[in-house]
Amino acid sequence: MKTARATFRGGPAGALLVLLVTMAGCSEPGHLTEARFGSARMDLQVTSPTEPSALRGELPMDVDNPDAGLLLVPDSYQPDTPAPLVVLLHGAGGKPEAILGVMREEAKANGTLVMAPKAVGFTWDMIERGHYNVDLARIRLGLDRVFREYSVDPARVSICGFSDGASYALSVGLTNGGFFRRIAAFSPGFVAASELRGKPTVFMSHGTQDAVLPIDFGGRYINEQLLKEDYVVDYREFDGPHAIPSSIAKDGFNFLTAP
């Protein structure tokens, strides 16, 4: 059964129309998977730190590449207590230091590690290049560093993003659902997981006045598809534009880091 739908992505020249045409049989998982972008599977697992680090603060995610992103290790982090870890993804054209503002203070208060990689290009590889490659590798490299140096609670490893970052978080998170136990997506445009593995729980929000990634093609549509596949979803709509209201951001953080 051939299906087609349109999603929209903001860019420097305004909204960009992207047509996603999928070939899906009636037994396939709706519009949550898309084979054309290659595999987003990472096959990761949390390990005990082998090179414990005493470094705290907003650190380079990759010590050999300061532009790769940021790793927030709050002063409240305690090495003898495995911490929650959130992988936080910016929107198109965004920066790690800006998206960190969504949860910086909350993470500092409760000892959550936050890894905020920077996309190699203007946005994430699967969206810009049409294939999972350089950005997925960058995220994996960052996670390897975190596990090598810090103590992480494997039951509280999550992935989160805004706009294009939300679409990428959903796609990578659903593909690696046994590793990412929770996913938060603020104003996503679509999902293109390479496969569905595990059953992570999902928090999702979308503004009813969003002119960049319209809610009917984003949050509402994605929520329907997730529910059809029996995912547990906490879906929130708010009267507003393409943004993350502070109350939604706080609820999303609490969802990601809850025991």
C-alpha cells in the first residue's frame, strides 16, 4: 500500500517542504519506520566507568573535537550513585549551549548528566544527508566517553530533542528502545526509525499554532501511530507556536529522569 505525507522543516529561507513517500504493507508498523535512511541501530549498553573522571561543569563532549557538542556534569553528580543520562538534540541550525537551557538548572539540581551533541551539518544526518551516518557515529562516540568516565543508571538513559532534534530523537530512540528507556520529543515533524526495538515510553508536546512543523502532520499524527503500536505516550498540546514552554520543558525533564 503506497502512502505519502508531507512534513515541514524550518531553515534559513523559511519552511522547507519535505515529502516522505513510504512503501508499507498493512502488517508493517505504520509510518514509524523507513528503510531508505539506513540503520539507526547502535547496540550499546551501559558499563561501569573504567577511567573515572573528576571533571565537572559544561565540558566538551569530545576532548579531541571541541565543536562536537557539550557534556554537562553537574556538581551534584555523585560517582557512587549511578546518574540519569539524557541525550539532548537541538533543532535545525541550533547549538548545544542553547538547547541545554531547556534543562540546565534542573539537571544541576538533581545530578543528571546531559550530553548535547552538535549535528555535523545544519541539521541531523538522516534529514540533511538522507542517511544515518556521521551524527549517529558522533552520538555513539560521546556515549562511549560518558560510560568510560561516569556512572550511569541503565534504567534512566533517555533521548530528547526539539524540532528536527525531536524527529531524530524519536527515530533513534525507537530503533534503540532497549537502550533508551524514555524518549521526549518537543514539536517533532516525523519518525523514521529503521526498526522498532523494545518499548520505550514517550513524552511528546506540540503547539497548536506551530507554523514550522504543523501539529496535524507532527504531534497528532505521530501520537496516533505510536498508540497503534501499543507505546505508552504522554502527549501534550499547548496553545502556542514552534517552541518549548517552560512548564512543558520541566514536565519533560521530570519524565525523563524519574526513578
